[in-house]
Amino acid sequence: MMANVGGIDKILRIVVGLALIAFALLAPATISWKWIGWIGVVPVLTALMGFCPAYTLLGINTCPAKK
């Protein structure tokens, strides 16, 4: 697995992922679709690993070129 997630991309993934997780934890129990917030785990994990399988399938690489 080669890194394919760059710096700004990592920051955005962490922010969005944590916001979704916070929604899952803090939303009132009466909201029946609060489970969707747990999808936030995926962007956080891909940011921490620096690898996104979807980027590989789509041929995207936001990581700066290594010299």
C-alpha cells in the first residue's frame, strides 16, 4: 500500500470524520438515522493510514511526488 492521501486531504478527512462521529455520539436518541455518523470512522482511518482504496480504483493520488 503506497500512500495516496496528501496533507490537506488528510486534514479534511479528519475534520469531517470527527464531525460525523461527534454527531453519532451527541445526537438525540430520537433521531433514527444517527447511525450514519459512524461512517465518519472511515475517513479518519484512511487519513491516519495515508491510503484510500477508492483513490486507487479511481487513479487519484493527492500525495506530493517523492523526490
